[in-house]
Amino acid sequence: MNQHQRLGREPADPTTLPEDIGQELSHITTEVMDVSDAPPLAPPAPLSQDEVRTILMSLLLTMFLAALDQTIVATALPTIGRQFNDVSSLSWVITAYLLASTAVAPVFGTLSDIYGRRVMITVSLVLFTAGSILCAVAPNMTVLILARGLQGLGGGGIMPVVQTVISDVVSPRERGKYQAYFSGVWMTAGLLGPVLGGVFAEHLHWSMIFWINVPLAVGALFLLLPKMGKIPVFHRRRKVDWLGGLLLMAAAVVVMLVLTWGGNRYAWLSPAIMAMIGASVALAFAFVWHARNAEEPFLPLSLLGGSVVPYAIVAGACALGAITGLTVHLPLYYEVVYHLTASEAGLALIPLAAISTCGAAIAGRTMARARHYKRVAIAGTLVSTTFGMVLTVTTLPLWGLLIVLSLFALGLGTTFPVSVVSLQNSVARPQIGTVTGAMNFFRALMSSFAVAAFSAILLMSLGAGISIGEHRGPANAIPVADMITAFRYVFGAATALLACAAVCILAMEERPLAGPSTPAEMAE
């Protein structure tokens, strides 16, 4: 049935129309016939297993770049401050990267849906490499901070684009087991980064922490770009809503500044923090109003609704916030309560980071085989919540604490592959980059919020006279009993985040995953 028949009328005869309209209609008809006669574009050949492995290796290397740069700089900061004779601005070396990377995550995710993955992964790596080179040759602290911001723009783009490319290469059912590899990359970067930063700063030169990025980035591009032409194309060219993107980035930057400065540089109830909170709220409302009225908004609000996306985003964000907040603050607990040195406290973090990767691997492999893949994450979050509650009511010897934290991390890790794959499986292919960028954006915000909230809990419990993070200063004078009491509230906050993740996983709709059928489905 053609369009005219559907509308209930017969098509008009071009010969009965005025001459100019008849000629125009004939011209359009000829064009349509020419297009229909053209041979269809051949789809790209399926990727072989070797090509998939090459792409995955290059993506893992690319992700390692961005993850390493968030941990390798911290231990070199004292050396950088001494060389530039500027200690007061050192925190901006970290803050500039975090602000930029958080703000642009949804931007790069959306742009990858518009201009394609190949273009945006190349832009991300070029920005990251250029920022690394400028950091390495920076003549003063101001240039270093600006270069770190440029580096953050590239690093913030790497995360969502890499996860989006994975979704183009691997089916949702098989994707979960690869998410464990990416969790392993984060674990490796988290453990290796501080060690490398200290070694470079002490035995070579602090600029090596940035020079090392150049060959790694070139190697990643060398491996990835030749294979990108074979990856299926799902992006859709459309007009870019730059105003919406700017409003979203501005709101994110102000929120990150509030979380970074609140309780640290300014009191939480100071006029400066209150003004920034008001500005962030105003920018958020402006973004929402613009998104509701724009023809093609930068981040469609409808994409964040439904029975899967909001629950997956909140579950993953709460789990990441819990593990990030504990990783930042547990060294203080180890040093004061168990009298560990700084290096020993760092080693004691390994169970929390490493075992969460094991949980992600278990969940990923379960998703490839089980029809009801949510169950592993439900069980995992309930296990984490249970052992988190144990930490809030009892004091354990060090070996007991490490065992409980390992079980806590094992259950927590199951959340990541289930939330990411469920989220990507629930939207149309041309929107995967957008929703993945939004997921990374909210995860980064929740991580910053958890760190700020845990610090506020400790300050309220121990008194405003201490400085969280300065372990060798006033913190050494804190009574052990007071630190134990304060950290029970911190463990309680982490447990509450995992309980929220468990509720979200329970409420999230379990949609069938695209990909090879499970044995149970084949039998059915």
C-alpha cells in the first residue's frame, strides 16, 4: 500500500498539474528511481577472532592510559612543588584533570554517536597526548595546570568512547566477560600508578610520568586505527546541540568544584560554597529546560528514563562511589588503628581493588551463560551489604578486616558488568555512545561525592582540627578508639551506597541480551 492509499486518496496525475510542478515531480521521481537502481553498500566483513582480540588489546591499552594518569601523578606532586617553588597550587594539578575529564565524558559519548567512534577516539588520544607533552615540558605551575586540563579533555573522552567501541564489536551477552578485563585495567593502574610516580620522581625526573603516555598512545592508535574500518557503523549524523553541551559541562564543573572545595578550602556553609551550589542548580535547571525544548537535545532526557537506564546508572555509580571513597580514606584507618606505614597501608588496599575485579569476572562470565543474569549482581550486592554491616558493628584484627573487605569487594564487583551491559542493551545502537557518556558522567560525580561525604563524616566525628589526607601530621595524635568510632560511620555510608545499588538492581528490568543463546534458551 503506497502513501496515497494510506491517506485515502488516489495519486494525482502529473500531466494534469501545472507544467512546472509536473516537471519537478518527474525530476524527483527520476532521482528516486536512480537511487533505487544503485547497488546497495556492502556491509563490512565480520571481524575475525584475531581482529577482535587486536581491537580489545588496543582498547585496553587506551583505557590504561586514562586510568594510569589519575593515579601516577599524586606521588610526584611534592617533587613538582619543590621544582616550581609553588606548593599552594599543587592540588590544581589533580583538580584540573578531574574537572575536565568529568565535564566532557557525556560530550564525547554523544559526539561518537554523531561523528563516529574512529573520529572521536582519535581526537581523544591526540588531545591526551598533546596534553601529556605540554605537561612534560611545562616551565611553570600555571602551564602545567592548563596542560593537565587539556590532558583531562582527552582522558574524559577515552572512557565512554572505548566502552562504546566494545559495544560495536561484541554482543551484549558476551560483553560482560570483557568488562572484567577493563576492571582489571583500573586495578592495575590503581596499584601501579603510585609506585611508578614515586620511582620516576625520585630516580629519574617527574616529567617521565607524562612522557610515558606518548609511546603508549601512539601504540594504541597504531593497533586500533587499521581495524576501525571493519567495525560496524551505527552513528547518525545530526545537528549538534552545542548550547546543551555547554550548559551540561558548566553545571558539572561547578558541582565538581563544590565537592572539591567544600569542607577543604571553604566551609560547607560559606558564602562561596553556597553561591556555587546556587549556580550549579541554576545551570542544571537551564540544561533541563533547554533539553525539553530543543529539537534534538544534546542529551535527550527521555534516554535517562525507562525501566533500565536510571537503575543501571545509579547502581553502577553507587558501587563505584563506595569503593572509591574507601580506597581514598582507608590508608588513614590503617595507619592510625593498625600502625602501618604508608607503603604497608597501600599494600593493604590490594584486596579491596583486586577482589572487586574477580567479582566483575564472575558476573561477566555468568552473563554469557545464564538467562537470568541479574541474579549474580543481586546476590553480590546483598553479600556486600551484609559484610559492610559487619564492619559497622565490630572491630576486627587486620587479617579479619582484610577478609571482610575482600568479600565486600567481591560482591561489589558484580555490579559493574551487569549495570554497563544492561544499560547498553536497552537503547538503540545510535544512542549507545550518548548513554555510555552519561553513565561515566554520573559515575564520576558520585565518586567525587562519596570522597567528599566520607571526608565530611570523618571531620564531624573527629573534629575540624584535623586534615584528612595528612596522615603524618595531626592525624597521628588521634586516639585509636576515636578513629574506630569515626570509621564505623564511614563503613556505614559505604554500606548504604551498596544497599542502594542492590535496590536498583532488583528494580531494574531484566531484558534478554542480544547475542548467542544460552544453553537453557536453546533447550527451551
